[in-house]
Amino acid sequence: MNKLNNLVDGYGRRLTYLRISVTDRCNLRCVYCMPESGVSIMKHEDIISYEDILRLVRILSRHGLNKVRITGGEPLARKGLIGFVQKLSEIKDISDISMTTNGILFDKYAHGLFDAGLKRINISLDSLNEEKFKRITRTGRLETVLKNIELAKKIGYNPIKINTVLIRGINDDEIIDFVNFARKFELNLRFIEYMPIGGNIADAVSSREIEEKIQLEFDDFKPKKSKIKYNNVSGENVYEKKLSVYDGVSRIFGFDGNDAVIGFISPMSEHFCGGCNRLRLTASGNLRLCLFYDDEYNIKDILKESDDEIVFEKISNIVKLKHFKHNFNEKTEKKGDISWANDFMNSIGG
């Protein structure tokens, strides 16, 4: 592929990763995702169709897109997901399809999704304590999620990533419990710094603080190395010879004689925007260039164009508007003003 045809933003970063929210519906009410009363749910006809999503992915895959993550809300709450994954897997330039789920409904679809082409799974799990799990999710059963993690291992999903958000005073005393859980089942555990999305504010626990507590407990806890991959047109998509402790946006660590991976995603304390390669498609069919900026662009209208190259040209012009870095810290400083609070996570797609 000619590098000039790649989807590139105004800073020379190639956009190779699309996070797709297939629904804003969710069967949980997690404290950092939506208010306890829930949110206004979109009408079915307002949600972007699978057909439009697939066309968008096909077009962008011809211009460098190779990775797709399915999100929600809770993606398993939308009917027809297995068939959608099957069609995604048939797009030849898409080499990586994954999904983030809360794990509650996973057992009903786990085998079908795997057979359709979904091989990687992220499961959100913010407590190993039943009482705290209910406090954070406001509903749901911890036992169900734990059983479905075991099921994912049995079926062969690899890697299985556990997404954990720590909130001071609620679950920050479970750090070592989570690490032991990851070591026992040799999982990929990722501690994600709490982000002030949708007006939610809590005392976040920084990645460095978590890392220091783990180092005090485990003498063999050390960085894992992987080859650096350029995310710039001039890099020709090749690997550098030197190594990095980053796997995508996650700093990764491991242990001697154990395949567990502990990762840290630090959007608040150590932003990783310089190498950002992602776009987000909301359930309403809007393209979002950054998680925390509220600017969105109607893809459903653009897809009314019959010519794929016109569609690509319009999207290419939009991505030139992508900011160099997010404004998390700037907005949290204004938390007394409602203007700082953007959409809830369930409608964005994470």
C-alpha cells in the first residue's frame, strides 16, 4: 500500500485502530460509566447499523486500518453480534478483532464468537469482593464474571485481558489480591487510571502508586520488553531494534516463571497521546477523534455517498482535526463547572 493513501492525522500519526461501540445499552450501572438511575437509551433506529459499520471498516482497511475493538455499552446486549463478528473477520486487511465486555452474558455467546473469529477478549473486573463488586457495578454477580473468565481460558481466547479501575477508598486495597489472581490464572491484568468521564469524580490511584505497592510485595516483578513499532508515516510500519516496556498504550511487567502480565494504562498521570493510533465510532454513528474531546462527526451521513473514495476523502479530512493530546487534566481542574463534563462512557465506547 502506498503510504500516502494511509489514514493520517495532522501530526503524521497513522490511524490503524478503530473502537466500535455497537450499543449504548448495558446490564450494569458501573459508578464510573453512568449514573445510578441510568441514562436515556437511544432508539433502535438511531443506532448505526451493522451494514454501515462493515462498510466503514472495509473502506478504512484499504487505507491502513487493521485493528478493531468492539465495545458498548455492553456489546453482548446487541442482537446479531456473532454474525457481525463473522463478517468483520472476512475483511482481509483486518488482522486483529477484540471485544471489551463486563462478562455477565459472555457464556451465552463465548463459543459462537470464538468460532466467528473473535480470539481476544477484555473483561472488566473492578473487585474480587462480592460486596464491593455490587457497590461498583450496582448490580451483577461477581461469581458469574469469574466463571466466564475460566470459560474464556478453556475455549482458547488469548490473550484474556482483565481491565481493572481502582478508586481510592473503594477497591484500592485489592491491588495485591488482583495480582495474585492474575498470577494464579496467568492472565493479562491491566490497571487503568480512573478517568473523569461524564461528570464522575473520584480520587484516582496513579499507576506509579500501584506499581510501587506491587514491587514491595514481589521481588521478581520487572518490566517486560517488546519491540517498538513506529506510528508515523515516515516509519514505514517497521519495528525499531530497541525495546520498550510499552505494549500499545500499556506499560507491561511480568514475573519470573509465570506468564501473567501486569499492565498500567495511565491517561491521567502519563499521557500516551504522541503515539495515538485510534479512532472511536459511537453507537449513534458518530466518529470521535479523542475519548475526552466532545467533537463528533456524523459518519452515517458520510456513508450515504456511493463512492468509497469520496467517503475516505471526507473521513481523511476529519481526522486531520485530531488533537495532539487530550485535555483530561485541564478539564478536571474545572470540575466545579458543568461545562467540563462530557458524555457518559456508555455512549462513547471507551
